[in-house]
Amino acid sequence: MINLKSKKRSHVEKVRDHIFSLHMKMTRIVKDLHELSDIELYQKAEEMRSLSGRMNELKEYLRLILL
């Protein structure tokens, strides 16, 4: 028999871990911003924008499945 509560808990933990890994990736990018030129800075800003957007999508997804 499948325990749905443990499957849901496991899924929620995986999504939270992924959000945390995206946050850590963004933190690593931010630490090196002072060394970048204009073009590199723009590229990193775009990368951070996409990471931030993905994090917000995942947070909204978590909110919906935890209702």
C-alpha cells in the first residue's frame, strides 16, 4: 500500500532542497559581482533574474500543494 502522506512529504522536501540550491547558486554569483566588467555583469544579472524567477515559481508551487 502506498503512503500518500510520505510521498507528498518527500516531494515537498525535494522541491525545498531545489529552492535552497538555487539560492546558494545565486549567492555564489553575488559574491563575485565586484570582479566583473560591464558585459559580464549584465550576463550575471540576467542569470540571477532567471534564477529568481524560477525560485518564485517553485515557491508558488509549494504554496499550492501545501494548501
